[in-house]
Amino acid sequence: MPAQAALKMAPAAAPQPESRSKTRLFHARMLVTRVEEWCVEAETPEAARALFTAGAGHRCTPGESVQVELESLLED
């Protein structure tokens, strides 16, 4: 009887976790083309176009990505 009592008190073996391959964090350089809405104050459409062409103004909305391309994978 004491042997049976010892069997009942023994802890059950813990299930072994499945072996998974260890993941790593990778970084990459991505080329992203966006369509954004920009704003500039001007007196005429021609003046606004000239200001935008010169790089004036500011971004009104962040826009959305229209193309994403992997430039290079950065490895340590």
C-alpha cells in the first residue's frame, strides 16, 4: 500500500514544449512612395505651383503608401 500512495503523490511529468526555431529581428531599408496633400498660401494657382516646386508649404495629411520596395536587408 505505501508504494501505491507514493505513486499517487508523485507529480505528473510536465508536457515538453514543442521545439520552435528561434526567431531574430531583421531590419531593412525600404523605399516608400507616398501620395500626400500639402498646403501653401498664395495669391494665384501659378504662385502656389511655383512655391510647391520650390519646396515651400507643409504637409496637411500624411497620405498613404502607394509603393513599397525593399532596398536592402541590413544584417549585423
